[in-house]
Amino acid sequence: FLTIRVPRRVKNDPVIYVCSPYARDREANAKRAERYCRFVWEQGGIPLAPHLLFPRFLCEDTPAERQAGLKMARKLLTMCDEMWVFGDRISQGMAAEIAEAAGRFIPIYHISDALTLTIEARQARRGW
């Protein structure tokens, strides 16, 4: 995949799958994912972050429910135009999502760790 070091504007409202960590520190990672979604929107995309939706009604600590969430996320991924991977730490779940996107020939863009940290800081200053 291509590493992006500066913001990348997109056209025609593409649906962009937001790939970022969740499980290890759920609260902090969910906040980061919200910031990444806002960044995607600011760049002209329509963000899709299943890890912000499914934990609202599925229990991550119940294996069957976690697997159901992962399955639904894979289905949603098939409806996306691109995947943006945020940060340099790739979790096991992210690796599976990236492999799925690659197998479906969905363009994958890695948002560099430096740009990811800049996004987080800028959004935090704005109150996000």
C-alpha cells in the first residue's frame, strides 16, 4: 500500500474504511478513530469505522459477538472505495482487515504515524 505523509484530498465522496486500533485501549482508541473519521470527512471522503458502531450493541469480550462484529465489518469493507490505515502500529484485527481489502483489490493508503499524530493533535485542539 501507499504511505501518505501529507493530507490527501479526495473527490466524488468515496466511502473510506477507517482502519485503526481498537481492542487494547478501547476508550482512547475509539476517540482516536472519531478523529480519524473527521479527518477523512475533511478530506472529502465518507468515513466508515465499524469499530465505532458495533461495540455499541455487541460485547467485545464475548467471542461469538466479537466474531459477528468482525464478519459484519468485512461485509461493509466490500462496499468501500478505499481503506485508510492510521498509525504505524498494526493490530491483529487491522492486519486481517488489510488482508481482506488487499484480497478484494481495494486501494489501501497508510496514513503515516507522523501525520496520524498531527491529525490527533489538531482535532484535540478543536475539541474533537
